[in-house]
Amino acid sequence: MTYVLLVVVLTLAFPWGGAAVARRLADRLPPRWACRTLVGAAVLLAGGTVSALAGLFHVPFLASLERLSLTRVLEVWPTAVPFACVAGALLLTQLVLLVRRWSRHRALLGRAWLSAGAGTGDGDVLVVPGTDVDAFALPGYRGRRGRVVVTSGMLRSLEPGEREVLLAHERAHLAGRHHLLSAVVDLVSVIHPAIRSLREALAFHLERWADEEAAEVVGDRRVTAAAIARAALAGAAHARVAGYPLLSATSGPVPRRVAALLLPEPAPARGGVRRVGVAALAASVVLAAVTALALAYGLHEYVEFAARRLIGGGAG
């Protein structure tokens, strides 16, 4: 039982270190690869946490498969059922939080589409009249394709060239389906507290990804930086919570984004950089797999050992 608990504790503690490594790696990769690394790390860390809790929850049930009396099991290992109950309660709590978070996502998306109903425009842009200063990428919903929503107040705040940057930025969010990446990490962040830091890091790198796409479309990094800064200042008085499902050019740590745009374009993830990213993801997969195998082996050995002792009449 001690071996099993040790593996479970290590598995539950691992996300704190894994999340820190993923954030540091993302800061050294181009935005596109940084986002993929963060999403992959979040999913793996959440999966490892759930696997550990599920394994601990099933210990008494595994013992029952060996036709062992639960009463006899508790005489020898009295902590088996309490630990299993705690694990089961945590799994149930995670499930409830996951369903609530998903429901909130759908409700926010529905309200966003409702608020954009007054907008007019051609193509993929909806202009909403009013004095509010806002712009965001609105994902598709119930058969409707995604649109770029911008208020007339935001358009009045920008020069023509800056408007082009803003629209290119929001189009990049839609084309890259960034809302799905954001949604995945936001959902699995309910599994373990350490994953919440990956959600914040992902929000920054998604904006950086869209910034770089906009700079490529416009062909001028300084103009792009100026447009992002002006849009953020204009929309500061009407700030809202950034992230899924509404990704906006005015969200995130804008000074860091502007500073990055004033630097040369990030080199493509080739050669050594790409190998580092792939190696890091591969290492995460291997580590998660080894941990899962160790947990499964430990549970198997625990049940076999319990069976030999209890059937043989051994005492605790």
C-alpha cells in the first residue's frame, strides 16, 4: 500500500513541476509551437492526475476481484477505503466542475452571439453600433460560422492602417481555431490547480500568435505594434474578462506583446528549436506513460500481495 500511495502522491505532485517546465519551454519557442506545447502539457498533466485518482479509487474493488472480504482487507489495511473515498470524492468534484465549466462556455458563447445580433456588415466582419470600444473573434455557434465583431467606437479610435491590423489579428484567431485550444486548457484546468498557470500562459501566446499573423498580413511590425497598443488603450475603459470564447487583440499583457513586435520576427521552429520542442513533448508523454504503468503495476502487486496474505491468514 505504501508503494501505491508513493506513486499516487508523486503523480499528483508532478503537475506543479511539469507546468513550470512547460511555461519556461513555451517562452523559448515561437508562438505557434508555444501554444501547442502548453495545450499538450495541460492535457497530459490532467490525464496523469485523473489516472492516479482513478487507480487509488479502485483499490478496494481490485481486492474484491480476488474474492477477498472487504472486512478482512480493512483489518490488515484500514486506510484502503478512506483513501479510495477521498479519491472518489475528488473525481466526482472534478466531473461536476468540468460540466459546470463547459455549460458556462456555452452560455457565454450564446450571449456573445446575442449581443452581436445588432451588428451589420459583409463577409466575416460584424460592426456593432455604439460608443463601446471593443473587438473580438466570435467562434462559430449552432451552424453559424465564426465572425470578427468590432464596435463602431473601436473603429473610430483607430487609423485605417490600424484597423487592418485589428481585423487581421481577430481573423488569425478564427483561422487558427484558437478558441478550441483555449477551451481545452480552460476545461482541464479544473482537474489540477497547477494547470491554471498554463491557462494564463496560453492566453498570452495565443495573442502573440495572432499578433505575428497580423504583422505578416500588414507587412510592418511597427505599425502592428502601434495598432495593438492603441486598441488596448482605447478599450481599457471597457475591459472584460479575456479568454475563451472571446479572444481579443486588447487582452493579455499588451506591453510584452508590443515589445515582442518591435523585435525581429521569431525564427521558424526548425532544426534545434523544433527538436527541443518535440523532445520535450516526447519526454512528457514517456513520463506520463511510465507513471501510469508504475501505478498499474503497483496496484497489481498490492492486490496480489493482499490476496496471498489474507487467504493465507497472515496478520497485519
